[in-house]
Amino acid sequence: MSTNNTYAATLLAATSYLTLSIDLITFVIGTTGSVCNLIIFTAPRLRRNACVFYLLCATVFQLITIIFIVPVRLASNNFGSNLDNQSIIYCKIRYYLAITLPESATYYILLSIMDRCLATSTNVGIRAWSNLKVAYRMSVGILIFIFIANIQLIVFFTIYNNSCQIKPDSFETFYGPSYILILAMIIPYTLMLILSLKTYFQMRKIKRRITPVSNSANHTQTSRFESQIIMIILLQIIVTSTLLLIRIVSYAYTIFTSDNFNKTLTERAIENFIVQSSSSLYFFSFAISFYVSTLTSKYFRDIFKKRIAHLYGHCRRQ
């Protein structure tokens, strides 16, 4: 066996081990963290907040993604499952949901920072849009939009050369990945960045306008909540954007080199390593929201502790 073939084989083995490790960690800590987030976001003091409702919706879709999509990845990449290469229905549904479910979670996080942008506006009319009634409608609307907009993915993916993929040398080869890249990644995270900056400057403007008279206990508690929830959303955006950037670069590389049929075995192994590891990191980004919020926010740690104590006491009384 040549040196190049040995290197390629070693890299393929390393890719399998790395993605297996990341996906297992994602499943364990993601499931646990999402359940803990549900406990926090259903706390009585948070239930009437529109931003928290969006975060609750995001958590639900993060949990669904981790429970259903990550095990499928594990079975396909590490345990020899090839159902998606045998059943065209399974092939189409798998990739439709693998893209649509995490995309839904991403857009709910976008709605949460949009709500904070509305809530921190100095315009009373704009602030009025930050309420649960609007949140309910926006949540349903964005979900319908995403699931309908992605229906074309069911058409794009097919079984070709015993592999579930978008058929090469077709219009969909470029359009499909580009569409996913733009709608699921570039648009929501660009809007998150813009709205985050706008919210930050609006918060600074509000703090400068606060007078000493307004420093009541209730106002202080409200300001603390606003600051804490904005902070955890911003930290989530920073962390997930960093992991997503790796995914975008690898995805773009795959698109623009898809017509190169002269790649060496080593080049294909390197490309596979980048694509598979970045994909695992992409799903890992949906598993860390609870840990970001509890590690950085004493406010949310306190709520979590009280909720656990309450649930424990309730269970003991049963």
C-alpha cells in the first residue's frame, strides 16, 4: 500500500472516530441540556415573556433534532446502516428533516433576539410588538414558512449510484446546496448579528436615560432580567456562529469543487474529514444552549435550582 493510500485510510479512520465521539457527546449532553432548558423556560416567572417563548420553541426543535437526527447520523456513519441508500422515501424524508428541524431552531433564536430588539426600542409603538400574542402568531408563521420553503429538498434528494444525494451534473447540484447555505445559515445568522448590534446600542441608550428615581427594586429586577437574557442569546449566537462558520466554509468548498473528478484519494479523504467533522460540530451547536446560559447567568442558575427543588418536593409529596 502506498504512503498516500495509508494516509487516506488513517484519515478515514480518524474521521469515523471523531464524528462518532462528537455525535455521542451531542446526544448525551444535548438531550440533558434541552430537558433542563425546558424546566427553566417553563418557570412561572418566565412564562409570560415573548422572548422566553421563542427560546422555548427553539429548545423543543433542538431536542427533536438531537433525539431523531443525531442517532440517524450515528447509525449511518458508524454502524453500517444504509437504509437511506435503499429506500428513496426514507432518503428524501431524512434529509428534509435533517435540514428543516435545526433550521427551525435557528429561526426561533432569531425571533428571540428580534423580540429583544423590539422590547428595547425607545419607540412605544415598536415595543408594543413584543408580546405573547405576536409571539404565538410569529412562531406558527415561521414554522409554516420553513416547512413549505424546504419542500423542494424532497425533490432534490434521490438515490444515485447507491447513495442518497442530490444528483450530480444537474441544476440542483449547485442550486440545492446554495439554497440550504443561504436560507438555513447565512440569512438567519446575518440578521442575528445585525439585530444583536442594534439591541446592544439600544440597551446602552436606555441605560444613559435612566434616572436615579427609577432605581426601584422592581425596575432593577426587570433590568437584570433583560440584561441576562440578552447576554445568553448573544453568547449562543457567538458560539453557534463560530461553529457554523466552519460548516459554511466546508459546504462552500464542496459546492465549488463538486465538478472536479480528478481528486486524489488523499484529497477526497481530507474533504470527507472536513465535511463530516464540520457537520458534527454543526449539530453539536444545538446541544450547548443550556450550558451557555447556566454557566454565564446567575439569574438562570437560580431559576433552575428553584425549579429543581420545586419539582423534587412535588415528587416527594406524591
